[in-house]
Amino acid sequence: MKFLKLFILLGVTLISTSCESKIKNKMEPAKEVVLVQKFSKQDLQDYETAYFASGCFWCVEAIFESVKGVKEVISGYAGGTEENPTYEQVAYGKTSHAEAVEVYYNPKEISYFELVQVFFGSHDPTSLNRQGPDRGAQYRSIAFYKNPKEKKIIETYMAALEDSGRYEDPIVTEVTAFTKFYDAEDYHQDYERKNPNNSYVRQVSVPRLNRFKMNFPDYLKKEAH
């Protein structure tokens, strides 16, 4: 059954809420306090890491955190050359970075190949420089690899998706060697869970997460069902 996930493409609903409203409302206080356990880099040293970019990192972080075998997900910036980028710089397209996530996972519970399936199955890889209402190269689709084995997994899976005839348009996901990941500002971490009343979260992030859960029930943590 897992092989069938190769042919799943989740639709991304276009909603008026945009990345600009994210910037304007970034400090919008949550009406509900949500306590989230965070782990230090020391706590996570025994886990493997994977890096992906597929639109708003609030959305992508929430998706990967719902996946079994994933211990922690950090929102940040990658794929560019500028050092120490800020959210305002990246979100306004003033850098070559994309919003990305750093995924800490246990390979005994979930494989890198399965994480690649999650990546492609939770966004539209044929959408150039856009996911949902967010537009710009900072929201482009990127699968980062750390070694030749990961690169082969990504490219083989992409080729299978293309051969499946599932998409009318070509896949535009960048396959890029990983170099550097910059953590996003603290208020972005676990943003969806901490800010359930934010308009972007309600209209974009939560529906995207729910579509993923519906299509990948076998990959979810028990508490995510």
C-alpha cells in the first residue's frame, strides 16, 4: 500500500490569505496557550536530519511533526548564500533563501525514502515559486541531499512520479546539495500549534495538514490521528 502513495498529489487550495499578511500579523497573540516541548541540539544528536522546502514553513513543520519517527522539526532558511537571514528579508524575497525545515528523525522508525514521500505528497511539486497563496522564490520546492545516497533516492522517486503521468506539468522541485540551515526566529517555531486562531493558520496551514493526514494515515503518530 505504501507504494500507492507514489501516485498521490495533494491539491493546494488558493486562499486570499497571503505571505504578506503573515508578516503583518507575525506577532499576533494567540487566544489559546499551547505548551510545546522543545528539544535542544544536544537532545537530538542521536537522530538523523533531513532538509526540505515546500512553501510556508509553518505548514511544512506541522506536517513533518505529525509523522511517526520524527522527533523534532525546526523552521528556518536554506538554499541561499546570504548569512544569518531574517524572516523579513526572506519573506520579502530579499535573499536567495527559501523557507525550509530541519527534520530530526529515527531511521529505525521511518526511512529517508518515506520522508521524501511525505515531502512530495504534501505539496504541489509542479508549482514554480509558489505554494497555495504564497508566491515567490522563497516558497519554492527544494529537496536537499547530504550525500549521494540521498540524492539518488530523491531523483529516482521524482523520475517515478514523472513516469506515472500523474502530473500535467513537469516537476520543478530543485534537488540541491545541503550546505547550511539557519534557524528561524523563536516565534516561528511550532507556530501552528501555538497560534491556532491566526487567520493564515486556520485558512491555509490546518487544511493543508488535514489533507496530508487523510492521505497518509499509515505514516502518522498515534496522537496525530
